Amino acid sequence: MEKLIIAPSILAANFAELGSEIDMLNASAAEWIHVDVMDGMFVPNISFGFPVLEAVKKRASKVLDVHLMIEKPERYLEAFAKSGAQVLTVHYEACPHLHRTVQQIKDLGCLAGVAINPSTPVHVLEDIIHDIDLVLIMSVNPGFGGQKFISNAIKKTKEVAELAKSKGLGKLKIEIDGGVSLTNASELINVGANVLVAGNFVFSSPNPQETIAHLLELGN
Ligand code: DX5
Ligand code: ZN
């Protein structure tokens, strides 16, 4: 199995203290920082955009894993890459020309990810999985942090892992996003997850760095 990566979502950070929140993550066992971009169209919420990403980039020493919950993401891929994204994930449901969009991400020198919503079956990935670096399985309906984990995501993780194996894609990153905690993380890892996003579970805990370390230990 690929080494486990913990990607805390700064959607759950204290935005008034974003600099020190990033410093805290820099000093933690998290390898990636998950950045949730929402446009109020693809999802019923608006988070933040380029100025915030650029500011985070200046401060962060970790990989910026940018999750685009926006319609027609191809309009902004270059701008996100220039603002500091190293992993760019678009939604299957938001991209009619997904293959082209994925190629654009790769041409920008970023890792390319495709996300699927809870109601989207894994088999839609069959003809794109060879071309991507990462599959993101939504384990909540995108738009908000702090929601309850939808346990069907465990079955879907297993299906993605099996699909990747059947196609010889040993390096594929399988990322789970939404409601991840110590309650479900072990099971997710056991069925093939190798990147865990955690927002509220990390930032609402008394000691976020310890919480990140505990999640990471499950991968050993
Ligand atoms: C939901 C976002 C998630 C979210 C995760 O739309 O994509 O990344 O911030 O937060 P928690 O871990 O609190 O569910
Ligand atoms: Zn996300």
C-alpha cells in the first residue's frame, strides 16, 4: 500500500488566525493541506478563492491539495496552479469534458484528481482512472464541513482499490473526504484509502497536532 497521507482541511480552521493555523499544520505530521474551494453554484456554499490560496501558499511548507467544488473548473485551473495548488481535484459531476480537463491539470504540472459525490458510482471512473493520480471519494455531500460520514464510502473505497488493482495502477492515491475521524479511519485504510482528509475532527480537537499524529499512526 501507498504510504498514508493526512490532509487536514483548512475549511475548519479559524480564519481570523489562519497564519498560526498554517504554522501549526507545518509543524504537524500532516503531509498535505486540503483547501476546499466552493463557488455557490456547484455546491450551496462559498468558501474562498485565489487571494486566500496565495496567502496560504506563502506560509505553508506542505503540499497544497486543492479540491475544486466549482462549475466549469477548466476556466480557472491555470490560476489555481499559479496561486500554489500542487494537487488539483475536479468533480466528475462538474466536467463534461473530463479527459481534457485532466490533461490540462497535468500540463500545468499538478497532480490530477477526480472527485465523485456520494450518489455517483465508482464505475464512471473506468475510462479515466489510467489518466489520473488521485480519486477523491466524497463521504459527505460536498458544501460543508462537520457533516456525518456516509458509510457507503467504505464500499466505494474498496471498489476503487479493486479497480486500480485490476488495471495495475499501484500508485493511485485514494482520498476520502468528509466526516473522517478515528472511528472510521482504520476501516477506510483497511479497504485501500491512502489519503485521509479531516476538517472538524482535527481542528475541533483539544490538540490538533496529536489528532493528526493519531490518524497517521493508523497507517503503520
Ligand atoms: C466538504 C469538503 C470537506 C470538508 C471536510 O465539502 O470537501 O473537505 O471540509 O470536513 P470534515 O472533516 O469536517 O467533514
Ligand atoms: Zn474537500
